[in-house]
Amino acid sequence: MKSKFTWIFTLLLAFFIQSSFAQEKTITGVVTETTGMPLPGVGVKVLGTTQGTQSDMDGRYTIKASVGQKLVFEFIGMKTQTVTVNASTSVMSVTLADDVETIDDVVIEAFRNTTRAKSNVASTTVTSKTIEGRPNASFMQTLQAQIPGLNITTGSGQPGSNSTVILRGYGSINGNVEPLYVIDGVPLNVDNFRSINPSDIESVSVLKDAGATSVYGNRGANGVIIVKTKKGAYESPLQVKFTSVSGFSTLQDNDYRKMDSRQYLGLEKAYGQGYGSTLTDEQIANYNGVNTNWYDELMKTGVSTSQVLSLSSGSKNLSSFTSLGYFEQEGVVDYTDLKRFNFRNNLNGKSDNNRFNYSTTTTINYSVRNEASALGAGSININPIIGANNGVPYVDPNLYTNGAGVFDLFNNGIPGIGGAGSFLTSPLMLLDRMSTATLRTNELKMIASAQGSYKITDDLSVGTTIGADYTQAVGLNVQDPNSFNSLLFQDPGEDYLGFQTESYAHEFTVNVNAFLTYAKTFAEKHTVEASVFTEYYKGHLKSFSYTQNGLDSKVFEPGNGAGFIPHNPSSNPQFYVPIGRSGKGTAGLFSYFGTVDYDYDSKYGLSGSIRRDASYRFSETNRWGTYWSVSGRWNLDQEAFLEGSTFNMLKLRASYGTTGNQNIIGQSIFTGPNLSRTLFASGTGYGNTPSYVVGQLGNADLKWETIEQANIGLDFALINNRLRGTFDVYRKTTNDLYQSSPISAVNATYTISANNGSMRNSGVEALVSYDLVSNKDFTFTLNFNGSYNKNEITDIPGTTGFVDNGLTINAEGGPLSQYYLIRYAGVNPANGNLLFLDANGGLTENPNQDTDRVRSGKSPIPVYQGGFGFDAKYKGFFLTTQFSYVADIWRIDYDLEGLQDPTDIGVFNKSTDLLNAWTPDNTNTNIPSLFLTNKGADANSNRYLTDASYLRLRYISFGYDFSPKMLEGTFLSRVRAYAQVENLVTWSKWRGWDAESPRGSDQYQYPTPRIFSLGLEIEL
């Protein structure tokens, strides 16, 4: 009986095993996104097991599973999808949709990452999708108008120019006002990004409030921008991507309305100066001669190209990302350009048990930049923008032959026209300058980091990050010995002309950070994470330059020593004395700090941080500073009273804390190393005898500027995540401002630099997106971000309550750099002179240039700023727009002033505005008489103070993503082609090329261009 039972049991067991194996099957399929494009690297696992795989470059996957088991498909930025295996099919293809929550889910909080739901801080992240493929030399230009509260202004079209970046208003008067930049854990000394490849960037996170930035202590005063570069994925095949973007740049439009030759000759005739004054009215009316547009002669259409090749792959324990890039951009001003070569390699590794993790990042970048000279200055023989703006149209550019020819025209005049000894020939001088001079910078920039962490237990981890930033710049400035400028400044007896200046500078900074982190969840609801850190930062600077005066033109070649004329000590005068300069600097910081974060059931959160910093810049008594913050959140969407509501997420958060600014003068850590010390210099004493004099009166009490910031924010998503965004309200106060303070004259000076005064920035920020349409074939998303910031000086040292800076004033109760000007009242209809208001509001033609100035309440700091646009996709087609706006910002337009100034008619071109100048028969006009007698009275007036608010179509892109079906049978996994334009059109009252500028006044600056380009992305 027992034997019979055993036989039956064995039969049933065999049948059960056979049945089980029959139910396990091989499942295959393709994972795609909503556009139909394949998704490589999607995690596919069998729920409840350790079995898993990833989709390949074509989105295909293969996995074994049994009927009834569930497959989970996970990919960052996409909604996780779970599918049950059934008996009827072995092919299971899925489409993953964008997940609004997980796209922004990873939040970078200084030295830790968390999720959006559990973040207590104000921060905004922009991903590679909105950065790569744009034709900008710097990724900072691409971020413009994408992040609320972040004001980015370039103000120059010179390829590779730096941008000025201000977060939540100006936080200092004389110190650093820009955020701290951290790339892959390496803090940078200055904001030089022209050598960084934007296509290498995975994400840019902007940390705004004290809850996010106080952990950076004395470097986090102005916010922190964290850049993460791309990495390879584990267990992924080789992925090859090639991106090519080519285009051209043109000048944006201006509204200066310059005169043509016939108009200008008529103006000269009316004024009685210049070539036109020698012609009859009939000759001018019939004039059909030279009519030069100097924009066309000194500027051009610039060509640009960008080629980037990237490779990524990964095994079980090692992944790699490598990229090579070449970028070239010609400027819209002749002889200006930027060429750049980039290399990057990022490695990530881990142990089999995942306890040890490490990564390295290395980037080597080399760039060459040819620049225009004396931008913003009135050097009419050097700055090319002067010739382009003000060159007289009847001067023929074909008159230019060489420097000697221009020198002859300058001395003797233009045949048939005249102008001997005047600057009528200035555009010819500039043609010579641009074709013979050299102003070049070669830059080598390397950034490297190594990170490692080890999980001692499941709850305790230890790790370190070591990062280094090396920048080497070699400059070359040459004035050719045969150039016009060399001949113009030739002294009697000086046989060899010209000069060459070469400069060399390198900066090396290293940052070492070590940490210990404890993280544990108690009773499934209480999660605590606590970390302690130490950080050491060291920087070294070395610079050297020389100038060789006197070059032998027969053998001289820019950049080498051939043609150098040796100095002869016995000669008199000594023309060829070489000049040498040298400098060095050392800087250091040391810190220790800690953070703690508590979460209760994903519903409530509380965080805190404290940091102690020491800076080399201050005396021992003030060397250390302490900064701290607290922050909290309430996830209302987790409360029972919001169950079943339309909210997918609703979170209230708040923070308060302090940060510091140890860069109290300038941006670089190397500036002002001895401000606390009294320094002596050599000088002339009694009876003209050599003596030592006080060169700097030190202040041993100097310390950090300290920023206190409070922030309340709301994060939300509703209507199935179709409407989502954030709102923030903040107040940021800077105390102990570094500025001049009055002292007794017994110290041989009336002021000393000290920590006195305070300034406040208060504002509101908003970031909102709405999916107007969202289905398989068509998506249309609207987006908007905006900010309001009120800047106010709350305390000024001294008894007056203000500091007079000339055209601007810093006064208690007003904004920083408030314009302090005489009020312009128009044109006197009786005589055509300028009219002004005196301090009491009375009309006058001759205001007092000092006492009649009044506070305007206007400043060059914008009050409102932001951006808006839409992203549309229809099957494979896509269209993206991005508008930017700035409002309530004022600047002085000195370019317009020069084009309306009648005092140099006959030498420089003018605006057609002067055709409406006051005459006895034209008294109702806003243009004064050509013969006005009080032109200089408007020097300190608001006559040319202009509302520089603008709305700009900053970016538009249209393209097509080829579907996988179209690429079947080819070696390509993805092809994307697009056309795009930067700075397409701008609406503004500003009449110049570009209303965007970080300066309070503009004159003869390099205009920012409009850029058209075509792009192609290919993946293998």
C-alpha cells in the first residue's frame, strides 16, 4: 500500500514540475516612448524576484517569466508600468509615458540627493533635453529664462563671452554677486564656461534658499548652481551618438536710423561743417557717389559649427561615458572667433555586493579666442563698433590700402573731400587695426574629480570626494609695427615701432571633502539621515607678462621673438625698454559641517544644517564663521482629507538660515588677500626724497558678509499631473556689507573699507507647466516661469544715509545703483535749447550739475523677469518655443547720444532724428537745434535714460524624430533633425541692437547676434 502511494505521489510531483516548466516562457518585446522612439536602458524585472534585464539600444528586451508573474518596466523620467504575463503571448511591447513627478523626482540638495516629494528646499533643475544641441558657446546662455529668479545677461556678442548671473537679486555692493558653481563635485573659482562642452551636461540644478545653500557656508551667499555631467549605465551595450550643428550668426536689428550719404551731406550743409558744406543744394540732391554702410564693412555673417561624438557602455560593475567635441564660432565682428576642443571621460564602478561605489570624471578642454579690442571705450582708432556705428557713409572703404596709406589720408585729408587731421578717416583706421592687430587668448582648462564611498553597514557609509580645477591662459596682444596706430604714436628718432605683449597665468584649485553618513528607517515610518563632513579648499595662482616695445617688421611674426629690438641702455631717449610683470597668489578655506534630515511616513519632514568655515582672507580674530539653516515640509497630498482630490501632489515647505560671502571684493578667491593688513609702498616724501607711504590702511575687523534668508514655497501637481508647478516667496537680507565707511582724517584718509550697512531682496517666484493636450499622437505643453524682486538698501554707513557715485546713488530706502540725474524736460520752443527741471521742479536751461540731480527710483537691476513658451509634438514632428522677458529695468543709451550729438557733424555719422531738429519753422519737436548752446548740460541728465524692458523670442526649434519603423533595416537606432533660431526677434523701447546687458549704460559694445542653425542627431 505504501509503495502504491509513493508511486502515485511521484507521478503527481512529476506532472506538477512539468506543468511549472511549461508555464515559464521567454518573453520578448520593444519598449518605446510616446513618440514611438525606442527606449534603451529600461529596467525590466520580474516582480518579487531578483531576475531582471535592460532594454538594448533598439528598445528590445528578453526575459524569462512564468504565466501569472508580473513584469515591471522602470526608466527615469517615465511612469513605471507593470504587465502580467499571460499564456496567450510571448511578445509584450510597452509604451512608457513621461512621468511629471519622476522627471523632477531626483532633487540635488548640496551633498545629498532626495526626491521631489521629500525635498524641503527651493531648487530648480534643468535637464540635458533643454541644453544640448543649442548653438551657444556657454551653457549659461542656454539657461536664460528657464529658471525663475535666475537673471542671466551676456551683454556681448564676442564668442565665448562670460555671462553675468544673478540669483534672487544682487546680494553685495562690492563683493561677489554670482552663485557658486560646482561641476561634478568640484567648486569653481570663477564663472568661465567657454571651454566647457554643453553637450556633456546631464543636468543643472539651481539651489536658491538657505535650506539648500547654507551647507556651503561662506561660498553659498548668492546661491549654488550644481552641474552634473553624463554617465554610462550599468549592463548596457555600447551606445554611440553623434550630434552635428551648423549655422550662421547675423546682427540683430537696431532702430538708430543712420543717415545715408545724401542725407548726411545735407546735414553738413545745414550745419556748415564737412564735405557737404562745400556743395550746392543741387549737387547734394543729385549725389550718386559712395554710400557706405559701415556695418557691412566692419561686421559680417559669422559661421558656426559644433560636432560632438559620445560613447557610453557598461558591464555589471563598471560603466563609462566618453565624448569628443569640436566647436567653432565666428563673431559678427570681423576677425573675432572662438575655437574649442573638448574631451571627457566619466567612469562609474561598484563592487559585487554594492557596498563600494566609486566614480571619476575627467575633462580636458582647449580653446582659442580672437577678440575685438577696447569694447565699450571711446577709442576711435581701436574699437571697431565706433566705426560701424558712426562711420561717415561717403567715405569709401576702398581707400584703405595699408597703415601708411591711412596715415597719409589722416594727415592730408581724403582727395576731393578733405578732413585733414580729423577723425573722418576713423573707419579706415579701424580696418587697418582689425587686419594687422592680434588680440588672442589660448586657454587650457581641466577639471577632474574622484569619488568613493563604502557602506560599512546597511545604515552607515563613509566616503570622500577629491576635485581639482586647472586653468591656464596665454594671451597675445600685438600692435603691428607698420600699422596706422604705430605710425600715429611714433616719436622723433623712434625707428622701430609696434609692441608685443604676451601674458601667462595659471590657476590651480583643489577641494577635498570627506563624509560619514548614517541613514535608517525605524518602525517603517521614521527615517533619519545624518551626515558629518570636513572640507578643505586650496588655490594657487601664478601670472607673468612682458611687453616688447619696438619690432623689426622685416622679420617679426606675432607670437615669437623674431624682430625684437634689443634695449640699448646708452641710448636716449630709451624707446625699446622691455616691461616685465609678475604676480602670485595663494588662498585657502577649511570647513567642518553637519546635516540631519528626518521624515515621518513621507508626510512630514524636517532638516537642519550647521557649518563652521575658516578663510585665509581675514585676520585670526575673525577667521571663523558659523552658518546654519532649518527647513521643513508638509506633504498635504498624503493627508486623508485630500484623498480622492484632484491633487496628485501638494506640498508646503519653509526654510530659514544664514550663508556667507567671503569674496567681499570681486568674484575670485584670490582678490583682496591682504585687506585686513596695513601695507606700505614706495613714494616721494619731504623734499622729493624717496620714502615709504601708507599704501593701504588695513582693517583687522573685516569679516564675511552674512545673508539671512527666509523662504516659503508650495509644490503642486493636479489633474493627473497635467498642471504642475511651484511658488516661492522669499526675503533675503545681506548684513555687514563691505564698503567704504567714514573715519577721522587724522588717519590721512577719510574712509576705510569696513563691514557696514545692509541690503534686502524680497520677491516672488513661479514655475508652472500645463499639458493642454496629451495623447499618443499629439502633446502640447505650455510653460511659464516668472519672478518679482524688490532690491532695497536698508542701511548706509555715515550720517548722510547715501553714497553718491556720480550718475547713480546708493541711498537708504532705494534700490542699488539708483540713477541720480537731472530731469530732462524737452526742447525750448523759443530757441531750440535743451530744457531741464531744477531740484525744485522749475524749468531751466542751465541746471546745476550737482545740486539739481534727484533720485529717480530707477535702476539697471530688473524687477520682473522670466520666460514662457510651449513644447508641441505630433507623431514624429516637434516644435519648441521659448520667450524671455525683463521688465522695469533702465539703462543709459550713449550710442544714441552719439548719433544725436550735433557738435561733431562732419566727422561722425548721425541719426535721421536730426532731420527733425528745431528750427524757427519747426518749434514743436523733441530734437534740439543743431546750434544749441547748452549741449553739455545734459551730461548728468536722464535725457538718454531708457526703459530697457524687453520681450524676446529667445529660442525656437522645429524638427522631426524618425520612427523606429522608418529606420528598420539600417544600422541606426535613432535619427533626429531640426532647425533652430536664437534671438529671432525682440520687442523693446531700447533702440540699440540688444536691450539685454548687465551694464547701467552702453556705448560701443559688441552686439549679441541672431543665430540660425541646423542640427542632426544620430544614434547607433
